[in-house]
Amino acid sequence: MKPAHTNPSRETLAGTVERVTFHNEENGFAVLKVKARGRRDLVTLVGHAAFISAGEFIHAVGVWLTDRTHGLQFKADTLKTTPPTTAEGIEKYLGSGMVRGIGPVLAKRIVGAFGEATFEIIEAAPEKLREVPGIGEFRAGKIAAGWAEQKAVRDIMIFLHSHGVGTSRAVRIFKTYGHDAIGVMTEDPYRLARDIKGIGFRTADAIAMKMGMTK
């Protein structure tokens, strides 16, 4: 066992996802190319995310490691994502297939019509999408439903992070309980230890404490 002082120190990395090189939907493992603040070249980041897309803004906490094959990488143990706010970022995000019913061509048209207000339109006034050539009533409804699903997943991940659950465990919890994840954790976080491989009683207990439950 190495002495503690040899451990690399944890750092924070913030930036925009330029490209998703690899993403395993089962366990959330992802390899990303990130345009990070204060760095000229793209950074390779490895971590876990339930969903991840080009264009998203990320905030990661982790360590720098040198991989024998792939060189310098940022290994994130916490990875938080935020939808993009610029028109360019929004187009990249929507065009990546993140929202069902939208591909690159349609993303360009939608952002061309609504610019930085695109997400607001999809969420609050999806009927306006029908002003875009190629979008009828059915497709507008499909896009609105896909967006609502993304938002629900994001809310669950934020809830899990706020209660001290790391991203890889958060992905496992979401994959196990889906949209019931918040309900399960609020009512009985000890179920995690029974239902999810890799989460033991001590972890479930720590989560329960964080949620204000008494021993």
C-alpha cells in the first residue's frame, strides 16, 4: 500500500465537451475531449455520466494521470453537466442526438430560428417549433417529450450529487430505479445496499446521514 502523500492532489476542471469519444450507457463510463478553461489543447477526460453530449458545459473534480497508451488524462470522480447557453453550443448539443427526434440538420434549423432561446421554446412553448420547416405537430410533441425526459434525468442526478453520491454510483442508482430514484432514496436509502451491486450498508448509511436521517 502506498503512503498517502504519494496520492495526486484533486483538482477542478471546467470546460465544454467538444467530442464524446466513448460512452457506455450501462455503467455511464465516458471518455470525453474537453475544451477546458486555461488550456490551449483539448483535454482527455474519463469519468461517469448517465447522459453526456457535445456542447454541454462540465464541471469535474478529479486527478491528472498519465496513461501508458493514451497519455495525460483527467480522471474525474465527480462530473456535473450543464446544458450549453451559446447558440453554437446548443446546436452541437441538439445535433448530437441527445434529444429524440432531432438530428444535426434539424438542430441547425431550430437554433437558426430561436437562437439562445431554443431550450426555453422547447420547454415552455413547444408548439412554436412548428414554425420551423420540417417540424409538424407530431414531431414537435416528440421533441418536447424527449426534452422533458432529459430534464427529469438531470434533476435526479443533481439530487444524487447533492446528497454526496459520486457520479458512477449515481448512474447505477438511476439505472436501477429510473424516475423513481428520488422517491426510493427519500423513503428508504438502505434499499440501495440491498438492490445495487457495489453499494454496501456503510455507503447507504452515509447517504442516509447526509439526508438527515437518524441512526
